Amino acid sequence: MRVLITGHKGYVGSVLSRVLRNAGFDVYGVDVDLLDGCDFGRTRDDVPGFDLDLRQLEQTDLLSFDAVVHLAWLPSLGGPQGAIVEECNERTSVRFAERCRAARVSRFLFASTWEVDGLCDQDSGHRRAGAGFPSVNALSKLRTERRILALADASFEPLIVRGGECYGVSPRLRLDLSVNRWTASAVTSGTVSVHGNGRAWRPLVHVEDLARAYAALLTAPDQILTPRVFPVAAADQNLRWCDIADRVAEATNSIRRWVADDGAAESGVRLDPGVFLEAFPRFGFHWSLERGIGQLRDAMIGAGISPSDLRGDRYHRARRLRTMIAGGWSGLRDEFASTAPAMSS
């Protein structure tokens, strides 16, 4: 099977590329390389593909692919810039899905988020009571989900993957994810700091287990994919923040400390992987949280990660994007120019 991965040089994409290639897939990628120069340890990026903006791909470029995994999604920024970024994400994803359908790509996997599962009931699509105040990113992902699912027809099969919050080692490490950030803090300072009251729930999934889930969805027969929306997280890794922090502190022999609650509302979700496991009863999550923390700890010590890595933009996607925008990155220049009045208000 010939598969195109958008965002194949990112945190999930660089792991997914390896997992799919090891499984015998013919893998290609497209990536604007937002994280150029942000490698963690040794990298091996020999995946062929397109080194350009996703919006530049034409229908003819997609004709040879059997399936697409759409991971590419610019990080949330907040404020006027954030609204422009989310609009760009949504518009670009839907247009790309339309091109894939026109090119007769048979299966299209869209990387959504666990946050969406907390917003709405999977069957009715209505907002759940007590779901908490939704993030701009979650609302944008939800709108994109619905618009992509509406494109389904006899020859185009869109599937939604609502993955839990990832953790684990990747050639493009992220320290804006809870487990990764807390492990880096433990390695560099001996402390794990928890903000707020720590009672919010967070579903977790190791990045390699998520990649294996994508591989399973790519090759599954059509008849078991009727739900079209698949939450993916280990059932025993739906944990409260305070419990996650405790496990990181224990695995790294660190001290957990509380940071005064600033009064901000904490939202959380317990992700039920039942739909996914019903479709794939033999699928097993290989990574326990403790094993994943140990993997991170050893890799971070070996790489010599430092406190400045926690403060800088090398392993933080939103900070990296802000740096690029400030430097005049052309990727969003047209969007910013066309909405200049809104930006200045």
C-alpha cells in the first residue's frame, strides 16, 4: 500500500513513518518542516516526498496514493494570531481532503484530538454536559472532522482518529506534552511541578502505540470501519494530572511540588477506546506509562537535555511557530495580510 503522510517530520509523523515502513508500507511524506533544526538525538529522514507547503499539492500529485494519513496541523497560538492559524488549519485540511477524494485516494485518516471526544457525544454530535470550556483548537478540529466526514462516498473513506495525549521518545521531541515536559523537568531539576488542583483527567497514549493504531486502520477491511470515529488511548492510562505527575516523580526519583492554583478552570476527558478495540480485538497497547517514562528519562539523560530546552522553542511547537512568524515566515503571510484589520483590533 502506498501511503502519504502529511507532517511526516513532526513528533508523531517521524515515528509513524518508521512504523509503517517496518510494516512493509510504501511511505511518502509532505512537510513544510516547521521543526527544521529541532532534532532530538540521531535522526534518519530518508522518507521520499514533497518538501513544500501542503496547500501547494495538486490533485495530480495524489493520483498514485492508496491512502493518506493527515497529521499536519499548525499549533494553537491564542489571540488574533491563533484565530487565523485555526482558520488556516481547517480550510487547508478540508481542501486537501477534497483533492484526495478527487484523486480517488480510497482511505483518508484525519488526526483529531482527545479534546473533541470531551466536547460531544459520538453518536449525536451534541455537546456533552459538563464538558468544560472548549479550546479553540478542539472546536476547530471538531468542525474539520464533520466537514471531512461529509465527503464520504462509495470510493472515499474518511476516518477520524481521536488520539490521547502522546508521550514517548521521537526524533522530533515535544516538551509541550505533559509526560514529556514533566520528565524533562525531573531530569534537569529534580522536580515535577503541577499547576492547578491536578484533578483534571487526561487520556494518554505512547506515540508508538498511536502509530501502530494508524497502521491497523490503514489495512482494516471496510466492513469493520463503520463507526468512522476511533478514540485511541490505553484504557488504563486515563489518569488525573496529579496521578500522572506522581508516576513521573516516582520513576525519576524526583520531588513533586504544587504550584498555586490561579483559578483557571481545568477541563479533562476520560477517553474510552472501546470502539477501536471492538474493531481490533487483538490490538495490544505495548507501552505502559512507567516504561514510557523510563524511555524518556534515559533518552533525555543520554542527549544531555538542559533547563534551557524547557524554556526555549526547540521542542515547543507553539513557541517555534511564533518565532517563525516573527521572522516573517511566508507560510501564513497571505492569511495575516488578508486579516490585518482583525489583527490590529
